[in-house]
Amino acid sequence: MRKNFSLLFLVVFTVALVFSCKKDNSDDVKPQLTCTLAKAFYFDSVGTISDSIVYTYTGSYITKLSNAAGFATLEYTSDKVTRRNFFSAGSSTADAYDVIAYNGDGTISTIKSYVIFGTTIQYAQYDFTYNGGKLSKLDLKEVDFNSGLLKPSSSSTFTYSGENISESVTTYYDDTGAVDDVATLTYAFDTNANYFRKNNAIFTDYLFVDALDGTIVPLLLSANNVTKVTDGTDETALVYTLDSNQNFYEFLFGGAKYARYIYDCK
């Protein structure tokens, strides 16, 4: 697996928003539970918990994500996240923030990322292109701190099989704008509704966006869950487990545990 895809799992996954739990299929009819994600644990390469995040809600929306190093706040317009603010622990002033814009049909058009070093600098921009309502291209530009200009960093195109992204082709560029590498990944899927897509993980995981590129978009925006990623002759299995209330509980990548999610159910 190429380094850019593996990076995602080194910074680890979290998912976020509200889960609805299924009814028990026993003879005794039980009230339907409502579950909200309360906490996420992350694991290192040897299976030890290395980090965790606590989620804070305003009504039914996650508005704060906290760990030992700091926290992020989410701002909404209607039901869409339009800004994320990042803070160091103990600080009341944001170190960085993202601004998210949408198309008229509700799809994401751009994510612009800024860092504050005395002055505010835009350090990255994600541009989303659609064809027939489906994401067809994702372009990432990152700042050249010598010139202060945004330069192409990667560009990804997507092939679909039904409502699932079956292939991503990501071209990476070096500092001169020349092609540095091309990653062609193919994806296999289960038949379950996508856990990440329905929970808007692209915004509610403030660690996750740092690794966002075309290689992981299929995990987020496909209708079903990716069960295998193939890079040439390299095949990597992805496994999802559910808790007793049918909530997404653990995620494994290549046989290694990466994340566990804990819920409050009422």
C-alpha cells in the first residue's frame, strides 16, 4: 500500500454524528434505542491505545471534539458544517481553521484550510468536481511557503460501479509541478450502508482531514463499506465490527485494530 493511503491509518479514523440503533429481533418487543457517539479510542501499531476523543453535542449536532492535545469546534449553517476551528489545549484562540463551501445541490465544492502564524495563511485547498451528481475529481493544492502561493499537490479521478467508487487514480506532484507518483487503487465492498458516509466523518473527525486525498474518498462517499483495497499485487482487508446495539464499534485495517467507538444509548 502506498504511503499516502497508509498515512490515513497512522493518524487514525474517527466517525462522528448520531447513530440510530436497531431493534432487538427477539420475540420480546423492546423500545428502540437512540445512541450517540460519546468517545473514540485509537490504537498504535502494537494494539495499545494511543489517543482518544470525547464528543460534545449541542442538540443533535457534534459541536466539539476534544483530546489531550487540544480540541476542535464545528460551526453549522442549517445542518451543514461550514467551519472547523482548531485549538491547542488550554487556549481560547484558534491555531487553524477550515472553511467549507457547498454547491446548490448540497455537495461540497471546496474546503479551504488556514493556519494562523501571527497572520492568517491559507495552506491548503480541496476542490471537488462532480459529474451527474457523483464526485468525479478531487484536486488538492498546498502552499509553497517560499512563494506563498498554492501549488498542485495531488489530483484524483474516480470510477464508479453503481453507487460505489470502484477505482481511484491519484497523481502526486513534486515541488516543481512535475508528476512524482501515480497511485491506482481498486476497492471491493460489502452490502451494508456506509458507516462513514451516513455519519459525515469528513468533518467530524478533526484528525482525519489531514490525510484526505483521493485514495480514501471511496471509504467516505461510496454507498457501501470498503472491505478490500488493492494496489497492484498488494491487497489489504478492512473489517468493521458492531456492538450489541448494532453500532459501528471497531475498525481493523490489514488485521490491525485502529479505532473503537463508545456510545451513550437511551
